[in-house]
Amino acid sequence: MRYTRTFKQSAEKIKYLHKNRRAYISLLLFCGIFIVSLLAEFIANDQPLLVKYQDKFYFPILKTYTEQTFGGDFPTPTDYRDPYISEKINQNGYMIFPLFPYSFNTIDYNLTTPTPAAPSLKHWLGTDDEGRDILVRILYGLRISIIFAFLLTFISSIIGIFAGAVQGYFGGKIDITFQRVQEIWEALPQLFVLIIVASLFTPGFWSLLLIMLLFSWMNLTGVVRAEFLRTRNFEFVKAAKALGVNDFRIIFRHILPNAVIATITFIPFLLAEAITALTALDFLGLGLPSDYPSLGDLVRQGKDNLQAPWIGISIFIVLSTLLTLLIFIGEGVRDIFDTRKNQ
């Protein structure tokens, strides 16, 4: 119970994050970027937000309508950029598009310059070599990268914390066996494994998450193991054992909260590491399929199109800003739980 109270007291320190102006502002900016990316479909989309046709309202962004709904000839999904369909709707109503009338895979066939096109009022950050809007692809790519990083960090942390807890609490042969297995597993070349998997089938979002999870779960194991090795000999643990308290109850109720405090400071850095890893794999062509909006794909586009510096500059600013924000947040959280700075 003593360490449960310690965890609660330490959790209350989060409210003092605003005293660290750099970390607090970084947290607000990161949350703002993430929220904007979650609303990507309502900010950038080639489907209208609202269509009024013959006194009826339609919401193409939420539901797919066929051409026949708007006076077309075919029972196929409506292409609202088709001049024929656009004229039909405008004659009998109107359309309201998002701020950017492009999705991440929309190719602009009306460009007046060769691709990749330079920044303009139509495409604020220009287009890539396929005529797709760079700003829109960054917006969608940020969402995928951040969600992927959150899922990978969350799941790998749970597995790593559990493995470290078992090792540190029971010690002995269990600890030695886990350590040897972990050393062997860490020695496996992750890049070669990904190359082999990519040659067998095209990785998707979930399959790539699973593959990276096989190697990333060990990030927190050592920290949690060390905390359990230190705590398992404390008097309150020995007293709980003497009273016949179940081992797993001692682990999860009494020791784990204190160990979790030590791991919280690593989470922002793990998020940054996951985003960097996904970007690197996409850059090498071993990550998400080409039909996904990817920050790594934009890095590759910048490398392949040195005559279009706006691509490389844009993605460099985005990645460096995102990773810098996470590092500042991590430093702020670390300072919160640093007892030397909070005495």
C-alpha cells in the first residue's frame, strides 16, 4: 500500500508540467497536431462535406453515393471532380468541399507544370512526382505515424513490463533463463527479418505492427526488472509473503505501481523511436504498402527528386518538429519524477 500511495502522489505531479514551459508548450503543440490529423478527412478530401441536390442533402464524406443519385449514367461511386457530375450538381444545388479538395491519393490531372509541381496557391507545399498534394499526404501520414507509434509503444510496454516484473520478482533460474532468451532475441538482425518478411508478402499496418512488436517489447524490460530486483527484498514485500499473499497480487498491487513510475519517463522517447523506425522502414520500402500515406515515402520522394527541394525541406521540418516536441515532452516528464528537482 505504501507504493500505491507513492504512485498516486507521483501521478499528481503531472499537474506541475506547466511549470516547465518548454515541455508544456510542446505537449500542447503535439496534442494539437494529433487532433488535426485525426480530422484529416474533414480538412482534406476529394469528397464534398455536403451536397445539396434537388432540395435534398447528401454527405459524401460519410456515405458513398452512385452517379445515378446526381443524374449520372452509371451505378458507380460518384467522382465529384468529373465536370459532367459537377455541372449537374451545381445546376440543381451546390457542393461544399473541405479546405483542401484533395485526399492523400488524389492525383491532380489539371496541373499546368510537370510533376513534381512547385508550391502554389493551389498546392501550398507543392506536389510529389505523381501529382499528389504534399501537404495533404503529410497530414494523413502524421495520423498513421502517431497512431502506429501509440499502439506499438502501448502494447510493447505492457509486454515488456510484465516480462521484467516476472524476471525481477522471481529471480533465480527464471531470471537467468529470460535473460539468455532476451540476449539471443536481441542479437537477431531486425532489418534482415523485415527484408525476408517483405519478400514473402506485402506488410500491412497490423502485420508490420506485429513484426516490430516482436523486437520492441524489450525496451522497458531492463528498467522494470531492476526495480523489482531492488524492491522484492523490502520489508513490506516480505511481510506480505509471510501473510500468504499471492505472488501475482504482490507484483501487480504493491510493486508494479512503483515500477511503472520509472517507465513513464521513457514513453515519449519510445514514441519518437517508433515514429523514426516506421519512417525509416517506409523509406527503404520495407514498411507500409505504397497505397498508404507515409512520411517515409515523402522522405524517399525528396531523395529521388533533388530538383524539387520543397519536398525534402517540407518533410524534414515536419519530422524534426514532431520528434523535437516528443523529446521536450519526455524531458519534462523526466523532470517531474526527478526527486532531486522536486525536493
